[in-house]
Amino acid sequence: MSADTTVFHWPVRVYWEDTDAGGIVYYANYLKFFERARTEWLRSLGLAQSELAAQAGLVCVVAEVNLRYAAPAKLDDVLQIQLRVSEIGTASLTVEQQAWRCDAQGTPAQLLCVATVRVGCVSAAALRPSRIPKDVHERVVQWAAAGASAS
């Protein structure tokens, strides 16, 4: 990810349950890793998805995902999941995410998987597209702009 954007980092360790019989992370589990990182990123902005659902009647749903695998993660690997916002609309948000294997010092050393994920905001009752609440939109825009202004 480029140095001129704000990037969120989330650590993940690969457990037995994440792997197949060969000790390699099952391909679909990257989606779980990316989901956890998106949830924790929102928490870091003071946005709990449970509160958004309870107070505004809105939920976030994955509308589109594209994955590209570069190398396998293995049992006991320490990973860093990275996230940056690439686009924010009125009812959806697109993020770029990467999974990296970390070296012994915890520094990302090998790119494993890249994802582009579009998340839509929908009414919990009708499951129809809904506007992203203004305060949520503003927090995401401010966070994303922080990296651009730091370069």
C-alpha cells in the first residue's frame, strides 16, 4: 500500500482451525481475516457495528469482493492485515486490504493476499440500500484524509 494513504493494521495469528489438512490457510479464511480487520478499523474510529444497527437500524454488508492470492499462509504464522479506504460513496465504501506474513520482528515481510471489498450500508429491516449516516461518513473521510495530508 502506498505511503501517501492512511493504512490500518490488524494482527492475526494462524491457528489450526484456519488451516486445511496440509497446514495451509484455507482460502476462504482470508475473508474472515479481512472482515475482522474491517470491524476493528471501525471500532478504532469509535464506530461499533452493533450500535449502528441498534440506533440507526443500519447494517454493513459485503456487496462485492475480489481476491488475489500471492502466497500461502501457514500454521502459526503471524500476519498483519492492512486496510485503506479507496472510495466512499453515499451508500457504500470500498477498501483495499492486504494480508502480509510478518518476520520475527513483526514487520510485514511477504504479501500473501490482496482484496478489494465494497461494503454497502443497508436498512436492517428491509435490507435495501441506505445512506451512510453523516457522522460515520465524516469519520471515514477524516481518517482517510489524514494519510493524504501527512505526505
